[in-house]
Amino acid sequence: MDIPQLSPQELEARMVAEPDLVVLDVRPTKERSIATLPGSVHIPASQLVRRIDELDPDAPTVVLCHFGIRSMAATALLLERDFDDVCSLTGGIDLYAREVAPDIPRY
């Protein structure tokens, strides 16, 4: 399966242009407590299957994790569950912090 991806710069632009964009953070709570993208929805990857009904399959969604591996798996799951406009953040919050938001702590 080809997983759609979005660069940190593309995410930044979409967050400005699309107020209904859902940014889904699938990292564990401990990681999220270190660095958070403001306004993101938090559902750890380990809980995504049982909590998937909390998400709107019609809403544009970008999934993030630390480096982009878990978000690709979560994106694949959402695509399998008929989410149409979903993609993974390339490089995760680490690359986003490095390239777009240096005020977000890196770990």
C-alpha cells in the first residue's frame, strides 16, 4: 500500500488554510508530554483500533508520531477503514520541530 505523506512545510500550510484539518498524534502519552503540536488530537497508536470511532472519516487528517514510522502504520489503518483524506507527516514531530517550529522540544 502506498502511504500518502506530507512534509512539515506542507502541514504548516494546511493548518493555516484548512481550519477543519485534524492533526492526529499517535505517540504514547509520555512522548506527547515532552513535545506537542498545539491543537492536535491525541490517540496513542496502541488505542487507535478501539478508539477509531472518535475520528471523522470525512475530515482531512494528518497523522504524526516521533519520526514518522508509527504514523505511517496508523495512516494505513485509517485508509483501510475508509478514511479518504489522510496522510502521514514525513519525519514526524522531530522533523517538524527542526524545520518549521524550533520552539517545539526535540527528544
